[in-house]
Amino acid sequence: MLLLFGLFKNLAKCTILILLVSCANRLPSEINENNTPKEIIQLGDEAYAKGYYERAGDYYSEVNTYFPYSVEDELGLSKAVDAYYKAEKFDDSRIAGSKFLSIYPESDKAQRVLYLRSKSFCDQIDIVERDQAAARECIASFSAFQQLYPKSNSKKEAERNIIRAKEFLIGQQLNVGKYYLERNNPTAAMKRFEKIKNTTKVSNFLPEVSYRLIETFILVGLFGEAISEKAYMKKKFPNSSWTREASTLIDKSGLS
């Protein structure tokens, strides 16, 4: 009798453990309206704690699917934004973020959501050869963030990201001008470089822009402009290697 009781007790324990494991391993696609919002969020929290960020985001998003506009929906969507961002699923993070901001714009979580949405664009800016869309969205989104939350603790980081995105776009424009130079089209290159110079107040690329202008001036025979640009560089960028390169180029061209 005691043996049977022991076997029954162990069987019951195993059954409970199996149920616990199966619940913990339940996929987001297996969630339905029979689960409570708190249960779904708990599953997301468990996945997040284990580093399964994309799965966590999927769990959190299910709260919106089955319990939209609930108290838990606000929490679930905000957590989905964070989890997808951690997983570097930036499109999914922005989709969740846009949905959150459209439904809960007055939420105390809105600032964090907009920050992550903005940062996700900036994190996609890596090399100058990439498309400009992410950089432009980064600037627009963080500019909106600055306007909405001028006293935010993240305002300096927002400004740094805007500057970085603008620098990226300037670098792309500079590369376009250099492309024209390589294709023996100095006039088109000159227009591109002049546009950068006339529309940019601060950039690490400006010394090179001036140097490239001197190159194009010499190629199209505008020698006076080339000499004037060199003088401008000596005054504006006295310690830049591009200024030294410009002086060498002028000397080699017999214009000094």
C-alpha cells in the first residue's frame, strides 16, 4: 500500500512538472483568449529573462491581439517594443512602438517607446554606402522626441544621434561628388561639393569638401577660386591634413 502511495505521489509530481515545463515552453502562436493577460506577460518576462528577446516580444504582442485597450495591453506593447529592440528586430519594434504611441500617447511609457523607436533607426546607420532612409528617419524621430520631451534625461543622446545621422548624410553627398570626379564630370562634382559647403555649418567632412572643391576648380580652370579656397582652408582648418594636401595640390598645379 505504501509502495502504491509512493508511486502515485511521484506520478503526481511528474505530472505537475511536465505541466510547468509545457507552459514555460509554450510558443506565442499557442496563446489564445483562454490565457489571461497577466499569464501572457509572465511568459514574455520569462523568455526575456533567458535572453529570448524575439520570443518575448511575440508573447507581449499577443496581449494586444487578445486584450486590446486593456491595462495589460499598454504594458505588453511597451515591453514588446523593448524586447524586439533588444533582439535587433527593428521593424517589429517600430511597428509595436507606432501602435503604442497611437493608442497611448499620454502614457508615462510613451517617452521610452519613442526613444527606442528613434534609436532603432539610428542603429541601422553603419556605413556610408547604405541607404539614406534610416538616417533621415533617425533625424525626424529624434527631433520629434526633443520637441515632446525637452527635459528628458536622454536629450543629449538624442542630439548626438541627430548629429551622427546628419554626418552620415553629408558623407553620402560627399561620396556622390567623388563619384562624379571619378567619372570625369568635375562640373557636377563641383555643384555637389558647393551645396555641402553652403548648407553645412559643422561637420568633420568639411575640410575634405574644400579640398575636393579645389580639385574641381583646377579641373574646370577656375584657378582664382582654387587659390581662394586654399586661403579659406588655412584660416578655417589650419591643422587639418586636408589643408596640407590642398597646399601641395596648388603647388603641383603651378598656382602658388
